Amino acid sequence: MDNAARESYLKTQLTTATPQKLRLLLICGAIRFAQQTMRHWEENDSEAAFESLTRCRGVVVELMTTVRRDDDATSYNVFKIYLFLFQALTAVQHSHDAEEMRKILNVLDEERQTWEELCELMPEAPDPALRKSYAPQEVTAAEAEIQLAANQANADLPAPHAGGFDTRTNGGLPPVAFPAATPQTPSGGFTIEG
């Protein structure tokens, strides 16, 4: 396939893909760049290895930053997977440890399989109307009091502070705090607190 045809094909794939398919394409790209890094290490081509590893890390950053920061365990756990991969790729960039890179590839491959299954089960884009919206919205004081009372009745929430809560930011929900990575452990790996 010539370059122009390949570029046209890729452009069509990207512009017509569902969100879950786009994430799968990113994961496949990260795998491809990680494999290239391994080949370049075997060929002692440090410059090409650095470039492919940097591209792999860039894809992982994109995956990490596009995780919706909902206040739920699934989003948090997905974020932690990508944070782990980023930290591991950063460590392997300095060590050139092929065994560690194979471990990274195993995690990426597991992620690829998961998203392939999701794409099979859900070939169409999710209905945006079903998605929770955390966009700022104008809410009257009466609506806020009703919602606050409903929230407190449905969940054992602490009472709001005297000034109430600001529904103009994050849909009235508290921000999700994602933990920072801790420095390397004595074994040389990274951990995530939380």
C-alpha cells in the first residue's frame, strides 16, 4: 500500500472511530512503539530506541489524561494502570531493562484485549444522553436545596458548610483527588498510594 493510500485509510479510521475504538488504536500504538524500542535495543540503536520509547510514553500520557475523572473506583483504577505504565516506561528508559519492558508489554497487551472485547460488545459510540454531565450549570437556590436534601437522604453525607456548596464547579461534586506516585521502592519499582 502506498503512503497516500495508507494516510487516507488512517485518516478515515480516526475520523469515523468510536471513542472506545480510538482508545484501542492508542493502546495498539503504544504496543507498537514499545516493541520498536525492544528491537532498537537489540540493534544497539540508542537514538531510535529513545525516540520510540518517548513516543510510547507520549501515547500513555494521552491515555492517562483522557480518563474521565469520575468519582468512581473504575476510573481511578484505569488511571492508576496508565500512571504505573508511565512510571515504568520512565524507569526502563534509564535502565534499558528488556525484562521490565516485557512486563510493560504484558500490561499493554492485557489492556488491548480488554478494549478489543469492549469494541466487540459495544460497536457503536455510547449515547451521550446517558453520560453523566459535570459541566457547569446554572442552578437556583431552591433547586440546590432540594438536590442537597436528596443527596443527604440517599447517602450518609456530612452536612454542607454554612455557605452551602457551589454548583457552578464540577456539577456540585467534590473534586476527585488522584494520588501522586511515590518514589521508587527499595526493590526498584514504583508504587501508587491510595
